[in-house]
Amino acid sequence: MVLIPLITIFLIATQLTIAIHARNLAKTSAQDGASRRAISGNFLQSDTFLHIDSPDSNQNLELVVSHQQGILPALIPGLRQIMGREPGIKVSGLALIENRR
């Protein structure tokens, strides 16, 4: 009698743990990609740029914002049908571009 609620709580806790881990991996990947592209200058079409006013007239500061999407694995059967959509994550990474001319 206690086994079914216990298994349900275990599956929910495991699903939350996997979701948080997947989000952290996607966030790390997005941040790494933004940093790499800020250094190399090879930007993607999906990257956006934010200009930062600098007091020094010789500095051109900009932020590159990279966006990444991913799909969460579902351990609970029927989770996708309950939500009505594919459970996914959207993350972004930031990096500073200095002296881009």
C-alpha cells in the first residue's frame, strides 16, 4: 500500500534531478560557446549583441548572447501527454567582446 506512492515520489524526485542536471549542462555549453565565439570572432546567426557604453573612447565593449535549446528526458510515462508539448529548456550564455572594430 505504501509502495506505489513511494515509487511515484521517487520518480518525481529523479525527474527533477535529471531536469536540473540537463539544464546545467545546457547552460554550461551555451556559456562555453559564447566565450569561444567572443574570442575567435566566429559568430552564429542566432547570436545577439548588446552594446555597452565605455568611458574610454578607444574601447568598444559589446556583449554576445548565445541561445541554446534542448529537450529534457522524461522518466515518468505519459509526461509529454500531460504537458501537451515536448518538455524543453532554453538557456543563454554571455561573453564580453573587447575592441571589436
